[in-house]
Amino acid sequence: MIEAELKARVHLLEETLRRLDELAVGRAEVYQDTYYDTPEGVLEARDEELRVRTVHGEDGTRTLLTYKGARVDEESGSKPEHETRVEDAQAVHGMLTGLGYVQTVAFEKRCRNYAFEARGRQMLATLVRLSEVDGTFLELETLVEEEGVTRALDDVRAVLGELGIGPADLTREQYTDAVKAVARADASF
């Protein structure tokens, strides 16, 4: 499946929250994301990602192992995604390092998730804040087969418009890149 997703900077947070609250009940969660690669950076060079995400929320804690393939849509950055729940986060971290992968970046995302149906699709809207990055972001995604990415992204854009998010608000900025840049800047002091 392809995660057809667009990300935007939120400039009118209260208005966006009001509109999201009209669509669904939001749930607060904290994501602890750790990304891995080979020491040579093979995954990054192929535009792939390997991530362990531990989610802390009202319903407890769960950990997910995710592999994302190379982009299938350059404009949005949408990628194929394969994800599975794992029982023991520390064991997975140990397995990945035992297999020779190295941690490339780790960070925490404070999220508010809204699951709803729009335009005949199941969608997930996530408001995101990171301590390393200024501002609030809105991610809106739906899962589709590869041949449906263009139409799915059109639907995602339309729903973003209904939420008050316009084309000028969209960003392709990656959290991983932003966090790495902050770490490099801190290391140069």
C-alpha cells in the first residue's frame, strides 16, 4: 500500500483544531521515532526508510516497525509503506543493531490524531509538534494502491482545503532532515 500523504504548516491552529474537531474526536499521542540505516547510508541513498516507532497514548503503548520504499510521487513524497506491530521495542532495536544497522536520528513527536472518512476514503489527520522544529504541522494521509495515488492526493488536497490549508501551506520538509540539521548546528558550538 502507498501512504498518499501531504504535510502542511499550520498558521491558524485554533481554526484548524475547530474544523478537525467537527470531523472526529482527536486523540493525543506521543511518538518516539528512531530511524536506522546502514553505516554507509544505503537506505537514504535509495530514498528508503527503516523506523521503530513507539506510540504512547490513552489506550497504552504500542511499537511499530516500519519500512518505507522510495517515493512514488515526487511532489508529495508519498511512499510505499510496510508496517507491523512488535511486542518488544528493545528487542527490535537490538536486532537492527545486531544486523549492522545504525541509528541515524531519533526524536519525539507530540501528536493529535483524527481518523475520519472523507470523499469515500479513510483518512488520518495528524497535528504534529516537535521540540526541535518551530511550528505546528498537519499531515493528512490515506492508504491506496499505487495506481490510485494521483486521485487520492487530489482528495487529500480537497480535504486540506476544507480544513483551511491552502497550497502555499504545503511543505516537503522532512522531520528527520530538520532534526539532523539541529543536531549538526548544536555540534558546531
